[in-house]
Amino acid sequence: MTADERFVRDFREMQEDRPDGTRSEIVTGPVADWATDFSHMEEEWAADPYPIQDDLRERCPIARTGRFGGGWLPTRYEDVAAIAYDTDRFSSRSIIMSNFRPPREVAPVGGVPPISSDPPFHRDARRILLPAFTKSAVGRLEPATRAFCHSLIDGFAGRDVVDAARDYAQHIPMRVIADMLGFPPEDGPRFREFVENALEGINRPPEERMERMGRLFDYLLAQIRDHVTEPRDDLTTYLIDAELYGRKLEPSHVAGTMALLLIAGIDTTWSAIGASLWHLAGTSADRERLVADPALLPTAMEEFLRAYAPVTMARLVKEDMTWNGVEMKADDWVLLSFPAANRDPAQFERAGEVVIDREVNRHAAFGLGIHRCVGSHLARMELRVALEVWLERYPSFTLDDPAAVTWAAGQVRGPRTLPLRVG
């Protein structure tokens, strides 16, 4: 098979065709007042954002900041939901709040469709992915996922302390996504670098950030070209062959969707698994109850997703307007904190508590509106299997050193180091 001409040019050449966006000054440092100067990149937020969110919800439900060129942070469920559903006034053309705003001309596709896409393009781009993420398709991945979890724990033999974030949680979605996309499983460490740069590196200098993003797309294009030459039964070949509006996808669409699956598909699930294990390590009553009654795990898992929702998404304001009493300007950021929405007492009873047998739990961990996570079935399967295997193999475990636990800054929050005593 001859090489598909769509993928001859490299990432940097494709970028030359894009209109310029706008960059804002990089502002870092301690936050004096979270109501007027919030930053999701500061250590205080990464370590424990919930008291900050609770305080804002009471005294300033829609916080503002001049960092990142200006933005807003609603903390009430009703406000987060209203913005998530309002595609007329808020654009998804960039879903990572950073110091760079892509030009309006990239809409309605965006850089990583379909999550960066606006209507009506979004619906059609999302529909392409749906067959790969149905319950039945995900169910076929479960046996291999379970076997891989066991193999990871087999490798911990003889150890009294295991870093459950770096040695266990992160590897599970990396392997699953690598298998789905047809990428070499040994490339996992590179995936971690891509993830951390995209989500935690937003305050790096622009040249460094572009160079690092270039590495991601260089890698993706190499994988695409390999699949063009040797097609196989995986998601990469599927995207290469997919058609939209009577023609094959643009190369930027293929690579952007693969970038989305690689980054979002890994970090969100890695974070959810890690946060759940962190909770169980520090809450012996919940751990013991789940060990004694494994049938409760699916219910408990939904509560972990609510209480420790890893994902916050961004939107861009389309035009100057007054929204719920605040003066929003065109191209202001809005951070949709699903974690804050999930802990709103107006929406959930005992919102600040983890209630593992909570019966009514319409949480927003997978988002709200048209961009609700297309991979929610996959994430739930990975989380459930990871916890089932861990509790089977380690029915008793504790935090080795609570002070040694570290959390990711940025829009996907989860443990980055999680030393657990398992011996």
C-alpha cells in the first residue's frame, strides 16, 4: 500500500497554515485572594482545592482572575451546568485554560476534535468515535485489562511499599489506550511525558511548550504513517479510513483525535484510580466494607468519581456579555470545575463527605452537555477492574507516609506519587 498523501507533511509544516492565536503574559506565584486571582496551577490548589471551592461557593460563586489573560471560575453546580449546555455563548475551541488562545478561525473543529469542536461539527465528529466506546466494545477489553492489573501486582512481590500512582494506576490506562490505538506498549513512559506537558506544563515558556507539543505530534504522525503502510484492526487505522461529509478526515483531525485519546484517555483514568486508592488507604472502614462486600464496589466507585472528580474543562466566551451578574469579555476563559459542582450542597446531600453506598448520585465527573465524556464506559471499566484486582490482592493497605503523597496541578487532578504500605 502506498503512503497516504494526507500525512506526508509534518506537524510543524501543518502549523504554518494555521492563523495566529494570541498569547498572554505568564503570571505565577501565590494567590492572595482566590475570588479575584485564582490559579489552578498553584500548589495550594493541587494539594487540596475543596476548601477553596467551598469558600468561593459561599462568598463569590463565580471567581475571576487576571492570569491566563483573564478568566472565570463558577463553583455552583447550576452555573457549571448552565455554561456546559450553552454552546451559543461559550466555545469549546480550546478546552485547556492556558496562556494561549487559538484563533476563532479554528472553530468549529478545534485542535483535538470532538472535545474541542462546536456545533454542528461536534455531533458528526463525536459520532465517528462512538462505535469504539460502546459497552460491548469496552467489555471485550476487560479480560486483558484484568490480566494486566494482575501482572503489575505480580511485579510487586517482596515489596512492602508500592507507589500505587506511578507503579500501578498510571500503567493501566496507558496499556489500554496503547492497545486500542495500536501503539507499542513499551512507549508508556513517553505517554506520561506527553500527558504531563499538555496538562501541567501550561506555564512553560511558549517556545518550550511548542517544542514539547511538537514531540507529541511527531510521535503521532510516525504511528499514523506506520499504520498507513501496514493497516491493522485498531483505532488508528479506523480513524485513517474514516469519512466525514463524503471524504476522509483531514490529517489534523486524525492526529488531533488521537492526541485527545492518548492524553485524556490516560490522565483522567489514572487520576481516578489513584484518588480511589488514596481514599481507601486512609479510610479503613470503607476499605474493609468493600473487601467484605465486593458487590458494593460499583456504587462506591460512582461516589469516588463524584467526590474526587479529576476533570475540569475550559470554555471561551464568544462575545462580551453580562452572565449571572458578571461582566464577561470575548475570549475570557471559563473553567468548568466538575469537582466543585460535585461538592455543591445544593445538589448533593452530605456533599463534602464520601458516602460509598450513596444511592442517588447524578454526578458530573464525566462532564455535562454535548461534551460528556465519550469514553465513560471505558473509564468505568478500567476503574472497576483496577480496584477489584487491587482489593483482591491487597485487602489491607495503608498510606505509608501521608505527607509524601503529591497531586497534579492543572485541570486533571489525581495523585502523582502515592506510596502505600502493602506488606
